[in-house]
Amino acid sequence: MEVKVGDKIRIIHLTGEDGRYDGHEGTVEYIDAIGQLHGTWGGLAVIPEEDEFVVIG
């Protein structure tokens, strides 16, 4: 899945987390050197190869 800065995503589940981010939505603000997504959904990065999420806009 190709994700780019400015895309809006909905987190389904972050691997290793307790579910507190499940359902959060936000906009990708930057993608770091190892491909992790950072954005407006909260403090944790989304790791595309490990975490479940969908692009919604």
C-alpha cells in the first residue's frame, strides 16, 4: 500500500499496543527514514509492515 504525506488514515490496530489507538484517524505529516508514518492521530508511529490501518482520504 502506497501511503504519502497528506493521506488520511484510520488505525485498525497497532501491533503490541493495548487498543487505545484503535479507530483513531489522522493525517500523515511525515514519513521517517525507515518508513514509519507520523501524524495527527497521537504520539506513536504507524509501521506499515506491522500495523493494521486503512487509507481513507
